[in-house]
Amino acid sequence: MTVKTMNPIFEKLGMKYPIVEGGMTWAGTGALAAAISEAGGLGFIGTGYWHGDDVRKEIRRAKDLTDKPFGVNVMLLSRHIREVFDVIIEEKVAVVATGAGDPSPFLDELYAAGIMVIPVVPSVSLARMMEKKGVDAVIAEGMESGGHIGMLTTMTLVPQVADAVNIPVIAAGGIGDGRGVAAAFMLGAAGAQMGTRFLTATESEVHPNFKSKILKAKDIDTIVTGNLLGNRARVLKNKMAKSFVKNEVNELQQKNPDVAVLVKMESGTLRRAVQEGDKEGGAFMVGQISGLIKDEKPAADILSDIWAQASDLMGIENTTL
Ligand SMILES: Cc1cc2nc3c(=O)[nH]c(=O)nc-3n(C[C@H](O)[C@H](O)[C@H](O)COP(=O)(O)O)c2cc1C
């Protein structure tokens, strides 16, 4: 089997490694995205529920730190989505990734601005639809991931999406070392996306408590909240996560469940984890691969170490050396 590790999109972006940073609300800052792009991966700024001005500030911060292309991840559920897309187009960002939904209403204006579009897809049907609408690649994200998740695992989703579409597929969810990256290629992916692994990069600006929670985590330390609400998110088990799940079960057993109570309970919890390191009240979104992550090191070392291991396992020449 010959493994082609550089797809046309990554070549166009001048990347050294076929490795992407997953957009991360609050945690995916301009500084981290710039460090990853500067080192030869593709960094993404996570914009979550920010206003356009906040997004512009982080884009400019990243531009000050690198001349390399980087991307912006947009949460399609955000109320500020219109202003966020306006800023992305004004700032001539190279790539947009979209999470939590169907980006169809925004595609034409992004194409017209020459911006590459790479939506996150949790299913074959959305991947097929996105290919028809002309996107450049898709990110097939399994439920091992940190953050909001779908129903399928990376192992099952990636090969099915890879068989269904002819555009590059980037695998995400549960990738934390070179074995994971090599596995992604074996499943038919043309690149790998990591979120959790980059949270402990030296340049990651998450609170030290967040980093130390990942470094101490074991394989079984995550839990999925929002199962009943239909808004599933993987987080580390703590007081907040356990009481959320308990309240979710209680509330939805009521005759007239009050979903607003649960939404209010969740509100602001990721920011409290990322910026305040609130150990009990924060939502520490991380993936199941946390148990494998044992060190904090520069993004450049994460990328080069992972790629050295992956290329060795795949028996291909490490052309980045
Ligand atoms: C703290 C955190 C926040 C995230 N926020 C977003 C987001 O705003 N948009 C999105 O598309 N994905 C988001 N994700 C998912 C990542 O982009 C990525 O696909 C995922 O982390 C990959 O799985 P891994 O954590 O096992 O590496 C988030 C993940 C984490 C850990």
C-alpha cells in the first residue's frame, strides 16, 4: 500500500505536516493557532460564541505571530455568526472550518472570497452533501473527541466517509500520537486533526489547572453530558459534569421538563474551565485520548515527534527532516 500523506489542500497551504489543530472554543487562541501553523501544521482559532470584534482581535494576534496561513473555526450555533463571517472575509482568512451543523447558507460568499471551507461532519450523509456543495475537504470527527460530539467512533466513521466522497477527509477524535496519525491514514484519511493533544502545548493558553487535569487524566476519566438533551459534549468527570448529568436525568423525567434550567447550568462553564481553571464548576472539554498525554511541550515538538513516529510506522520517508 502506498500512503499519500500530502493532499492538494495541505500542499496549497504550504504545510509541512498533514496535521491540523481542531478549532476549540475559548481554548483555540490566536497564539496557539499561530504556533501550530508556524511549526508546519495548520492552526485554527476557535471562535465559539464570540462577537466579531473578539474574532478580529484573535485573527490579528495570530497574524502578528506568523506569516503562515491559519484557519478560523466557526460554531454554526452562534448567535453572532453573521458578524463572525463578515470579519473572516474582511480579514482574508485562508481556511474556515465549521462545527455543529450545515454551513450551506454561507458557502457561496466564502468561495467568492477565495476562502477554503472544511466542515466538520459526524455522518456520511452530511459529508456527501458537503462534497456536492463544493467544499474543499471534510473533517470526519468521531465521538472519542473532546467537545461536542456525534454518535459514531473515529474507527467506524472515517473509512465510511472516505469511501463516500472524493475530496480529502481529515480524521479527528482520539488521535494523540504517531500511532493515531498512522491509523488515520490507514482508515483512508488524508490528514489528522487533534484537539486535546494541543491543549497541553506550551503555547496553549488554557489555565494551568486545565493542563494538569489532562496530564493526570486516566483512560476512563471522561463523561458525555447532554445525551438526553441532544447536545452531547465530552468533558472530564468533575462535580459540574456529574451534577449536570444527574439534573439532566431528573429534569427529563418530569412531566413538563424545563430544558432552560439545564441550558443555564451549562452556560459559561467551558470559559470557567479554560480561563479560570475552576476545577469543580468548569466544563473541562477533553477527549478520551487524555489518558495518553503525559507531557507539556512546544507545538513544534508535538508535531515533529508525532510525525516522526507516524512516518516510521507507515514506512515512508520523513521528508520534513
Ligand atoms: C476544549 C475543546 C473545545 C472545542 N471546541 C470546538 C469548536 O468550537 N468547534 C469545533 O468544530 N470543534 C470543537 N472541538 C473539537 C475539536 O476541534 C477536535 O475535533 C477534537 O478535539 C478532536 O478530538 P481529540 O480531542 O480527541 O483530539 C473542541 C474540542 C475541545 C477539546
